[in-house]
Amino acid sequence: MNANKERALTDWINLFGLQVDLQPVERLNEFVRGQHLPTVLKFMQTKKIPMDPASVSSLTFFTTLLAHLKNLQKCSPHKFHAQLDARGATYGQRLDIAKFLAIVIYEIRMDPELQRFAVDVVVPELTRQSRKELAEIMDHLDDSCKWEDGEWDSILFQGSQQGPGEHSSSSVLFPERPHHSNASLPASKDAAVL
């Protein structure tokens, strides 16, 4: 897996965790035993920032998260969800955890009620590199109709496709606009990346 993509996913979840006083982690597999991901799931379910971190047994968490993602139906299950392995993620497999994180962030981005938090709170705190890496993942997921089944996670292995600074906030379109559109977005202090 590409180290910059892994770092970007980790940074996003860590920044979310800071909103509820969770300590940052260094590696993806540390999320398995922590409270970050259950808290993100609670946020997705209630559409409110939890006052306190949530706790769920790591043995059941990824199964619960997978069921929630399937119920959202914002993305095509055979494109995304079929590759999510709750068992592998539970056992700390970095790639399996990264796949879950990518889809979680994507689903948050796709939900207008949750999107504001991602754009206004988390994204401005990300490094330019992490914003660029996450934007590439989101762009790739937006283009899902172009892939064969079983190929969406290839973006997690790819290095950056653009040079530094080439991925401006206005080049990443929000879900309500077609990805291939040339429509411009309102300026939003470089936070509109996700």
C-alpha cells in the first residue's frame, strides 16, 4: 500500500478523533482496539459529533460498520462493499482497514449532513499532502463506473498522480456535481478538497 495514502487516511481519522479528545495513533492497525472508528460510526449513524468517544468490541465492530455501509446505498455494493473484509480488518490487516477508512470517508463526503463537518473541521487541518492523497482516493471512487469489479482499491497502491500544488480545492468536485464537469466551486479556503 502507498505510504502517503495510508498516512492520509490515518490523519483524517486522527483529526476526527481529536474532536472528541481521542489520542492520535501512528498506524492503521492501532484503530482496531481504539475508540476512533466506533466514534466515527456513531457520528455517521446519529449525524452529530458524539460528546464522548464510543466503544464497540473490535470483534463485532467491522461487521457492524460493514452492515451500516451496505445500508447507506450511496455507492454500489458490488463495487465497494464486496472488497471490505471485516474479519481481516478485525485482525489488524492494514489493507483491509485502509479499505474501510476510504469508504467511510467517501460516504461521509457523500452525505450532505456529514459533509460539512469533513469540509469545515477536518480537511483544513490536514497537510497539503494528505489533502492531495485523499482527493485522489475520492476522485477514483467517484469514477467507479469506469472500473471492472474488484479494482477500486488499486488507488491505495498508487503514488500521487499530480505534482505538488496541482490538485487545488476547485478541481475536486462535490458529489452533487458530476466528476467530469468543468463547473467551478465556490472558494472555500482550500478546504473543499473532500
